[in-house]
Amino acid sequence: MPGNDVRSKPRLPGEVWVLVVASFIIAIGFGIVAPVLPAYAKGFDVGTFAVSAVVSAFALVRLLFAPVSGRLVSRFGETRTYIVGILIVALGTGACGFATAYWQLIVFRSFAGVGSTMFTVAAVGLLIRITPPPMRGRASGLWATGFLLGNIAGPIVGAALAEISIRVPFVTYAAALVLAALVVWWFLRRSTLTALDTSAPQAALSVTQALGSPAYRAALASGFANGWAVFGVRISLVPLFVVEALRGGPALAGLSLSVFALGNAAVLMISGKLSDSIGRKPMAMSGLAVSAVGTIWLGFTTDVPMFMAASLVAGIGAGLLNPPQNAVVADVIGARAKGGPVLAAFQMVADCGAIIGPLLAGVLVDHVSYSAAFTLTGAMMVLALVFWAVAPETLPKEPSSHVAEGVASESGCLDEGPEVPTGERLAGRPRQPDA
């Protein structure tokens, strides 16, 4: 029946595409700064640990401010929080380009972290609210693809701008962020889909209730490992490894980050579609396994071609992991509960990884070797793989079969939804997970 065909193939809302374009613009700016940030910090005559601390300080502020971001989203809505957050990052990043001392760089970078967690939590919350549940993997993959495509071009542009002045990339990133804020404001200012629904109060799903799902715990474990590797070690150590171990320059460091992003972007949409069809769990486990292999391999490379190959493998692994991981968090929250606290907790765990990872890896580099640092990073992914091995599948067969409805109903947070046996509710398992 034609009607059935229409229902079986829902279309992504146009607002999702607006977020994708914005993430692309943001990523170009982020990619411009990423390869030059360690060298910029090093220019203040500090050691590897202090260079890593610049990355960790950004993540630490994100961690501390994440609960506030969740409350801001619930109070003012995702769109406003998103735009204000982007503008805060623009101000902090632009200021980094004018820092005259190491402590100023730390302060400005930390201030940018406040806005970063605001727009990250808001963007994910908005994606969850406006995307049909059976398409969450694809929406997450598409959004991440926009970010990664920008990351492919960004490092190359950043390396070129650094030839003019190492401060120029920071100002350029700030300009890109302002542009992204304008795009989101212009195209979503009259959107009824993204507007807060004040007609009926929504119950908030607490972190304690979400932790009742082993799948959410698995997402936290992989989020921690992913934050450690991708947002921590990759940014703080890879550029230094290229310079110190491979005897390359900033351009080569930028190229390596682009190769990682290329591998990531190549599989994001595939992973998103597969996580919406065969399930979240197999794709997440595959991503963690590939990421572990690529990350450990990085530390044992001795020439540029091998290093680029390892970067590509690590990027593919991260691309396979992200869509199903984010989709699981969305499944736990569901569409009828406020998920600010649960999203904030997930973001906080990832930021913990981004804080601890560079610091411990930096200590290992200073006292042992780069190989030891990358091996420890890969081991964290293997540990997360254990959590996923015992987690249930959360892919909903129908929009109504959310994990959130089962978990939240344990405490009476939601008064709607189908009756599901208690064991299945707490496990986060749809009735027919293999569909």
C-alpha cells in the first residue's frame, strides 16, 4: 500500500540538515586550530605535560559546566542554548589568538569550554527531540559527518594559515563560529518543530533511572574511551608524535588529522544506517575493536605511510562507534522525557576521558614512550568493549518502544507507553531486538 510505504520511510526533518551545516562550519574552524594548538602552547616554553593540560583544561570546564548546560537546555530550549554556546566559544577562542602568556591561554581556552558543552548538549538534545526514533542512527551519523567533513579540510587550511602567523587560526575559528551561530538563528528562528512545547509538562529522566539500563552504562564506558582517544590524546599527542618521532612539521600533523577525519567520515553514514537496521550493539562493538587496533598501531609506527594508515584505521573505528553510541543514549531518553541530565552525564564522562587521557598519556611519553601512551589508550577501548559485550540491544522496532519509557516508568516519570515486563524495561530491550 502506498500509505504504508510512506510510513515505512520517514524523512529527516529539515532542521536536522541545519544542524549538519552548522556542524560543518564549526568543524572547519576546529580543524584549523587543532594541529597548531600544541605547537602554540609549546611556544610558551612549557613541557609536554603542560601542553596536554591546555587540552585537558578545556575538557575540565566542559565537565564542570555540563550539569548547568543540561538545566539551561531544559529552561531556555535547545536552540537558544546552542547559539549562545557557540558565541561563547567564539569569544574564548578568538582571545586565545591574542594570549601573551601560558596562563592566559589556559584561561581563554577554559572559557571556551563553557560554551562548548552548552552547544554540544543542546545539539544532541535537539537531534533526539526532532528525529523519528527509527532514524536516530542515521541522524547522528549525518550530524557527525558534517563535523568530520569540516575536520578533513580544516587542518590543511590551519597549517597554511599558521605559515602566516600561528595566531591567525584562532581568529579564523572564532569567525567561523559566529557564522555558524548566524546560520542556526536564521533558519530555526521560525521553526515550530524546534520550539519548546509548553502545552504539557514533560517529566525529566534522571541519571539514576538511566543507569538502570546496561546499554546506557556501555555508552558511558565507550564515551569515556572515545573522549580519551579522540578528543584527548589525538589532539594533544598526535601532532607532537609527528614532530618528535617522525621528524615532520605542522603540515604533516594537519594531514594526519585530516586522514583520521577522512576515515571517520567515510563510515559514519554507513554505521548510522546499519545501527538503525541490524542494531546498535554490533556496530558499537565493531567500532571499539577497530579503534583499539588503530590507536595501538599508531604508537608503533616508524614512518609516515604506516602512520597515515594507522590514522585511517583509527578514524574508521571512531566513525563506526559514534552513531550507535549516540543512538543508544537517545533510546534511553526517548522522545517524551527531558533528557538534559542524562545527556549532560554522558558528556561529562566523555570529558573525563578527554581530561585524564592526555595527562596520563603525557606522563607516559615523558617517562616511558609514545608506544606506551598509545597502548594504554587502546586498552581503554578494549575495556569499554567488555561493557558492550554484556549490554542488550536497544534498537526500537516502533517509535513507541523506547527504552526510556520502560526505565522511567519504574519511578512513575512517564504515564504513557506500552506495558513492558520489568526485566525488559531495566535491560533496555525492545520486544524483538533483531528486527
